[in-house]
Amino acid sequence: MRLFARAMAESHPHPNPPLEGEGFGLCLPLKGRTVLSFPFKGKARMGMGLCTKRFRILTIAALAAFSLPASAQDFLPPSERVRAAIEAYAEVRAAEAGLTQARESARALNAGPHETEISVAPSRRRVDDADTASGRARYTEWEVQLSRTLRLPGKAALDKESGDHAVAAAALRQGDARHQAARNLLAAWMGWLRAEAVAAATRTRLDSLQQERASLARRLELGDAAQRELDQLDATLASAQADRQQAQADAQAQRLLLDSDFPQTPAPAHAPVLPEPAPLTGAAEDWVARIVAESHELGILEETTAQYAALARRAEAERTPDPTVGLRTFRERGGMERGVGLVLSIPLGGERRDAEARSQLAAADAVRRQTEAMRRDVTREARLAVTRAQLALSLWQAARDARAAHAASLTRQRRAYTLGEIGLAERLQAERLDADAALTELRARADAHEALLRVQVDGHALWDWEETAARQGAD
């Protein structure tokens, strides 16, 4: 939600924060600019300073208007099954493992790269000119040293910062995996619905032609029809049978794809009927801003940029080496000599540390520029997705009008055939055109639904339980 508000602020600047007039609006002020306004009845004036918790909650509720109405989702699989299917998706589970890895790596960074070391050096000494009767002596000696390299102040904070950003990026990768799984599920489900709708239409047409063929054959026996009419109908019936078999094969293939990739959402025995698609709720630019704000890919690069910036500062700090301090004790000449001392070791940094620091700075700059490119690409793809949804809806409306025109024409052609004004060939041609128009409308209807739902998924208004949990928490 924070990212969405920020993107809306960037795309909807408002020069006059207070609202006046016949009604008042719910506004979300951010950095001196009005992000969103939702009109309500009544006279009021609301300035930029009224963004209290109550209004934030109302703003979240207003943003929920982007969601599809419940009636528009009746043809989709149940939400709990969708969630189970997404969580069980292999890529989502792999991303979950990646998140666990990132967390453990962050713990390792917090602990630091240094460990306590202990060294023991036992030895035996032989002296040939000892002050003994034989002139020889043997001594047992040992040396023990306990040491540890100390991480200088500031380095620990940078290690924690880079680890936190790595964990945040891994969490966003998991969210992106869920998003891609939702996209794939939507495509598989709508592909199956589209194929089933076409299969049902071809089945209905085939049944109608078979009934008419039986009626025409009976008329031919009674001498009320010509053989050429039965031949024409048989040819049309053969084409309809081929169309039916092709549509049935496509539906079976789509069902197999859906059941294989998402066994938690199996295709039901009877496909639901697709309602007429409705346009998106809200302005197109608002949807573009929301998609950009909710983009996991962009968020991943932003967190990676912050991580690399912390790593660059860490490499700069590493130019000053960490000192090693220790405690040393020894026993020599059989205990006649004993000692305890402190040990201090400081590496002398050289060209390697300077080169590593410059390398990290260059890597941070590269990731920052990649983020700029990703923002450009995400914005372009968001605009394309919203535009495709609008065009798909317009194409369906045109296909619906064309289907209505062909249906009206077919009604007139059938009446003319009954009156003997046209032959069977002309009527069958009109029926074929009507059937093609019906199939075109069915496919355009499914395409429009898929394009509109794709925008909802990309904008995290559909199948996003994290967003739902955030709204419930605000309530």
C-alpha cells in the first residue's frame, strides 16, 4: 500500500491540497501532494493535515474498490483452492527456500566474519650443555594463545543493513513467484473456459444439424425434398462434426494442462458460463500506477540497489583493517620460565582492498541503473496491459454487435426459406456465418475477461492475500 500511494503521488500531483465545494473528498496527502480523492456528499473542507488513522483506514477501504465485484468472480475457482494451488507451486516453494537461505545468510552477516581462535604449541627441548652431572637435560614446554579479530565500529551496522535488504529482496522474490503462479493459473483457467465454451457451441450446432438432417431425410422419403438438399446438409454436417472434434480435443488438452499444473484447482465436470465482461473500475492511469507500485520485479531491484549501496560502504570501511588481539601464555625449561603477554596484529591494507571498494561502488551503480531500466519496462508493460484490457473489451463489444446482426439476418433467412424465397444453400450459409459470429463472440468474451483479470492480478486486486490481510489489519 505504501508503494501504491507513492506511485499515485508521482502520477497525480495536486497543486491545491484543500478541497471545497458542494461535497468533500477523502484525500491521501503525501509529501505535499494529494494522492487520491474520493467525493462524498455534504459540505466540508479537508486540508492536508487531516490524514489521521481514521482517514488512512477509509483510504484503504476506498482503494479496495479496485477489486472485482463478487458476482464477476463466480466463474473463477474458489479462493481457498487458488491459494492452495499457488502455495504448492514449485517455483513458489523454491522462492520460499531462497527466503530461508537469505535469512540465514543475514544471521551470518550479523554474527560477523571473525571467530575466536586458540592455538596450542607443545614442544620438547634438549640441552646438551646443561648444568647437570651428565651435562644434558630435557624439558617439556608449551605455548597457548587465545585471539580474536575485532570488527571495527560501523562495520557491524553495514553488515546488518545489507543482510536486511537481501532478506527483503528474497521476500519480494517469493511474492513475485506467487504473482507469476497466479498469472499462470489465470491463463490456464481461462484457456480451459474458452475451449469449453467453444466446444459447447459446436456441440449445440452439431445437435441442431443432426436433428435437421433427420427431418430432411424424412421429407425426402415423402418426396417433399430433393436429394441435392440432403447432400448439401450432409456436407455441412460433416464440417460441423470436424469442428466439434477439434473443439473437443482443444478442451481436453486445456483440461489436462490445468489439472497437471494446478491439481489443487481441478476443472469441474461442467464449465461455468462466462458473463458479459465489465470495464475496469477506476481510471486507466490509476491502474497503471498501481501495477507499477505493486511490481515485485521493481521492488527486488530497489532492495538490491540498497543492498549493494551498503556493501559498497562496507568495502570502503574495509580499507581500514580489523585488528586482532590475543592473550599468550607459555611455559619453558620445565617450568623454570613462565610468561603471559598480549598479542596485537594489524594487517597492512594494500591495493586489493582499494580495488574491492571500487568494484563494489561500480556494482552498486550498475544495479541502480538497472532499476531505472526496470521502472521504464514495468511502466510500459503496465500501460500495455491496461490498454490490451480496454481494447479486448472493445473487441468483444464489436463481436457482440456482429453476433446480434448475424442472428437477426439468420432469422430473416429462415423466414425466407420457409416461404420458398431462398434455397437451402443460402440458409445454410447464413447459419454458418451466424455460428462463426457466435464463436468469435465467445472467444472475444473470454479474451476480454482474461485481459481484465490480468490487470486485476498485476495490480494485486485479485488473488493477493497479503493485500487482503493489510486491509483487515487496518480495519
